[in-house]
Amino acid sequence: FDGVAVMLEKMIEQKLGEAVKAKRGMCLKQTGIKGIPDRMVLLHDGKIGFVEVKQKGKKPRVLQVFRMKQLELLGFKCFVLDDVEQIGGIIDAIQSS
């Protein structure tokens, strides 16, 4: 069952990457800092957002919530993505920041 969960999360992450690429932006995988959101989305005109990708219905861990709050205090937009239907709205929110 856990393998399916990971696959669903990877699929959502892949769709996010495709949508960002279609906007001619970059969707960079974050590694190295515990709790930091999975993806940093870079769009034209210096627009940046952080996206934590989750399996449908799953919530971020305590450390992930803490890191997103740290980033938000620095003025960055952070999102939790658990459904491909949310991708367009997240990209729009990053672009309009």
C-alpha cells in the first residue's frame, strides 16, 4: 500500500513539473535541508513559491509546517499540494505575488 502512496505523490509532483515547464519556469527539487518543501517553483519576473507535495489527504509533518512558516515570514509563498486539480491555482498564486 505504501508503494502506491509514494507513486501517487510522485505523479502529482511530475504533473506540477510539467505545468511549471509549460509556463517556461523551473520546478527545482529541494534536498539537503530537513523539512523544506519538496519543490521550489521559479517563474518569470522573479516569482518564487515553495510547494510541499503530499499524497491526497495527507498533511505536512510538524517540521514541514515549521519550515513553511519560516519561509512565509521571509515573504515567500508556500503551498501544500495533494491533488493535481490544485496545480493551476498554485501557479496562478505564485505568478500574482
